[in-house]
Amino acid sequence: MNKLNLITASLAVSLLGSGCSTVNNTLAEKKKSVELYRIFNIQTNADRYAVTEAASDGLGGNVNNADEQNPIPNYTEKPVMPGRYKSVNPMKQMQGQLTGFAAFAASQMGPQLKTVDCDGAIWTAKATKKADNAFNMSFNLCMWEYQGGYHLDVYANYTKEEGGLYSAIRNTTYAIMGTPEEWAEKTVLDIVREIKSRTGAQVKFNEGYPKLNTTPWLDSGMVFNAEGYLGAPVVASNTTSNETTSAN
């Protein structure tokens, strides 16, 4: 092969490799694990039964199943400060005791099986939401009672699928029904929306990760304003660009 032919062949291989890489990336089946947490402060005089029932109903509208517990409080007077969830990864604790393939399997399953410790909470819930060939979500919730009202801690992790043979169908479904990120956010928002609607509570978003998305699907439900309070959605005026928000 002369020099010109060698250069031509090398260029063809390079272009083909580049094209195949793009195609292969689209067809490659990927699974990505995502975690989020949200902590809300709930100020209300409503009793714990009203608050936890509202939380239960808000959760139930978005998941496939839920396992709820209402443990007896281990105190006689309401604590001054609320509790806080602690993340637990049972597979990570086992990895040191496993070898070979078992250790590898444990490392891969760890994020999916991660859960939380809600010691001292008045209500806990574990729930799942699954869409075949799309995502698998797990929610853990802790409701804490304290002298200022209640705290709701939400931890969620999910594995979402990308690429592969179902990519086109999956993307179409996401466009119609929302992405996994939007599903997770809506589930959390519907819980606190239900609590506020039923009890008239003042609900404030204290902290969380990643950044709170207040309007999944641009729905018309109550959202969090710039100060972190849950209230009516922003109303845009036809005559001015100023926006107003009610957090009552």
C-alpha cells in the first residue's frame, strides 16, 4: 500500500471510528444512580394524626407501594429540637466481610439499597416507584414532632436507564409523563402540598440536595417561593413583568 492509500485508509478508519462512537454511545445501555434529600419545617397546631395522614395520602398518589409505621414516641414532652435522618448503607457495611463476586455485587447494589435511620420519628414510610425499562425509585421519609411543629425529612434514591433499544420509547414517555427527576420532585412536593392543604400549615423548605425544582411539568400546584415558603404559584401580570407570590 502506497503512502496516499495508507493516509486515505487511516482517515476513513478515523471517521468511521468517530461515527461508530456516537452511534454506540446512543445504543449503549446505561444505568445511573441518583440521590436526593429534602428537609421541611412544618408549623401547625394540627395533631400528629392529621399531619401524618396528609403526608401518607400525598405520598400514595405517586408511588406503587408504601410501608408506613407509626411508632410510639419515646418522650413525654415534645423535644425542643427535631430529629434528623441518618443515611445507612447496609451493603457497604457487609463489603468488608465479602470477597470476590459477592463483594463486587454488594458494591453495585449498595446505592440501590441505601436507606435511612429515623430513630425517634413519629411516622416513617418506605415507598417505591418503578417504570419498566425507565427507572426504579425508593423513598424514605421521617416525620419528627418538636415544640415548633414538625419536621419532614425525605431521602430518595433512584436508578434511571438511558440508551439501549428502549431509548426512543423511553424518551417519548418522559416527554409526556415527566423525567425521573421530575417524578421524584413531584412526589416530594405533593406530600407537603397535601399537608398544607389539609392542615393550613406554614411549610418551609429548610435544605436539600440537589437544588429544589419547584415546578415539575410546570404544574399549577403550590410551589416554594424565593424565601422557601410553600404557597400559591407565581402569577404574572399582563401589564408588568413583576411577579408576585403568596406564601399564606
